[in-house]
Amino acid sequence: MPNINLNPIPYPNPNPNPKPSAKSLKDSVLSAVDPLVKYGLKEGKHTSFPHALRETAAIAYLMGMGYDFMMARQTVESWEIDEMFYPHQPY
């Protein structure tokens, strides 16, 4: 006798990613960027703050693409030559 699944197929959830509450969104965003802020402030003490902001923004961008913090940081750091991203960078 064939194996027949008698369970009905559930309809997909029309809203698979419900919007989080405002407080939940705030908490999750600020906790996600906190390591970046700390990193940028620390980095700014050793380089220029424009450079640190550029580096931190690039890390955040990569994290938005799915990289974890460490991989994003290592990737951005690999783009630097003598603490600059571009030759003759003014800052």
C-alpha cells in the first residue's frame, strides 16, 4: 500500500518577516552597531577620524551584505596600504 500523507499542506505565511516593534528594532540596531562605533573611535585615535569613519562605514556595509564583523573588518583592513585606502589620500 502506498504511503499517503494525509496532512494538509499549510498555506505560506503571508508576512514571513513581521516588522519588529520600534523598541525591538532600536535595540537590535544599536546593539549591532555598538562594536563598530567602539572600533571606529579606537581606530580614530591611531589614524584620522575621516579614515576611521570610512573604514567603519565599509565594515558596516559588508556586514549588511552578510559578512560577520571579524570577516568584514579583515576584508576592509586588507584594502589598506600604509593606513590609506587610495594612494595620495588626503586623510
